[in-house]
Amino acid sequence: MISFALVSQLIGLSSASGTRAGGSLLLVALASHFQYVALPPEMVWMATPQAMGVFVALLVFEMFTQRDNDLRVLLGLAQLGLSAGSGATVALASVGVQTGQMPPWAVGIVGGGVAVMTLWMRQWLQANVAQLENELIHPHRWLLRAEDFFGLGVAAAAILWAPLALTLVIVFTVGCMVAGLMARRMEARARRTCPAGCGALIRQEASRCPKCRADVPVAQKLDLRLAGKARDAIRGALASAPQERSTKSLRAG
């Protein structure tokens, strides 16, 4: 029977692979190198300098491609295969391929499945958050930076204290669902039907429909100045101050 600690480690490392596949592989290899993890004989190749160099390159590749929309779409299947393969590999490495009642191939399928599910959830959240991007706020950029820390943090927690990794995975799953639904609702409120009649949903501050290319009236102006409304209020107060002083002086006279 598989212990709770091994299940937590398996889920934590596999989920980290769905976020940063190269990072989870690299941390398992480093943990084996410093004797935190005992790899099975058929997987000791992970701790070699050559393999760790490949894992570093994979991590850099992931972090670079995730920041470019075109590359992310172009390499979608490659990322899917990378995450699934990494999830299966770290799952097998974490349980030592000796699970008693579960054969190694089943462990690999579970690890790959968890990684793919995490990747799908990330992509769903990114698609919803990316629609909120504008000149003032960049939630998609913040999300990508948070994923860097999450992937490496969960992988490290799975090696050092597996129950913490399982807790982080649960929090991440619930947080993704809540954040995705909130982003979808916020985006729906920020859009309107194209007045030109093409039926497309365009942003409130848009002056041209991206579908039919028709010029449309702006429903809500976007103030690009820093604290524009506050600045206007201050200027209005300063402009009214001389008028109040002159009024008081006339009354006094």
C-alpha cells in the first residue's frame, strides 16, 4: 500500500511538472545528487551533469516561450508532451518504482495525467486573465511570474515535506478556479455588443470593432494618466481656492 507521504510527493511533483516541467526534473535531480531522494537504479541518469544541463535548458525554454503568445500557441503540443513526460518521470522517481500494489506503468500514467490536468488548468486561467490586459494593468504578466515561483516551490516542498506540496496543489487548484471565474465575469462586464451590428463583443473603451473594423463610439474613456481623477480633483480644488479668497475679500470690504 502506498503511504500518504508518497501520494503527496507524487501529486506535488507531477503538478509542478504541469507548471514548470524542467524545474521539477531539475529539482529531483539535485535532490538525488545531494542525497535527499534515492532514485531507482534505472533512473540514476537523472542525477548526471549532462541530464541536469538538459533540465536547466528545458526550464529556460519554458520560461521564455510562456511569455510569447505566438510561441506558446506554436509549441502547444510540445509543451503538452513535455509536461506529461516530466510528470511521469518525476512520479516514478519519487516513489522508487516500488509501490507494492501499483505497477510502474500505472504510476507513470497517474503522474502524467496530473501534470496534463495542471497544464490544462493553467492554460484555461491564462486565457481568461489575458483578456483583462490593458495599458494600465497586466495581470497575465503577473500570473506568469507567479507560476515560476509556484512550480519550483511545489517541487521543492514535495521533496522536503510532501504534505505541504499537496496542500499547495489543492490551494492552487481552488485558486485557479476562483480566479478564472472572476476574470471571466470582469471581462464580460467590460464588453458590449458591437453597435455596427456584427454581433462581436468589444471592450467598452474600444473605438473600432476588431471583427468588422467599423468605427464605433467610445462607451467609456480610459484615463491613461496616473491617478487621473485624483489629479483633476486636486487641480479643481487649487483653481477654486483663489476664487474663494477673492469672494471673502469682497465681503470683508
